Amino acid sequence: MLIYIINMNNLQVDVNDFALDAPVVTKIEIEVMEMALNSHVSFIVRYLNLAGNLLDNKFVKIEGDEYNAWGDDDNYITNLVLTKLGLTKTV
């Protein structure tokens, strides 16, 4: 099995305030950690406060039917990651 690692630019997404045990998350940054074509992709999601300081990291793996539904629409991934983490995008 071949594993491809793709270095993508970071993607920041404004989200509605999401309270952690301490400060408030106002933005997330999504980065691909691992991608195996036709199999899965793993992301690290950085929780940031209003000043852009790192508050926490979460890991999200997309595979199976979710991976197959991705196609070439990165908005799909953004929305899926937000849903998996219980976050909503600001309007």
C-alpha cells in the first residue's frame, strides 16, 4: 500500500464561539497530517483564540464513505470537520 503525504497550506475557518474549560475558541486551523489515496485522510485541527493563540489540538480522520464523498470540494471537508467536532462556522 502506498501512502502519499501532501503538504497543503493551513486553512483557517472562523467558527462561532466554542467554550473550552478555559479560554474561548474563535477560529480553527485545519492541516492535513496524512493522506492515503483512495483510503483516508487525517487532519490536525488547531483551536485558536481571538488573538490567534493555540488553545488545543484535535485530530480528525476521514475514511470510508465520508472519504469517498469528498471529491474535489474542500468545503465538504471543512463542513465535515466542523460537524465531527461539534463546531459551527460564523456567518
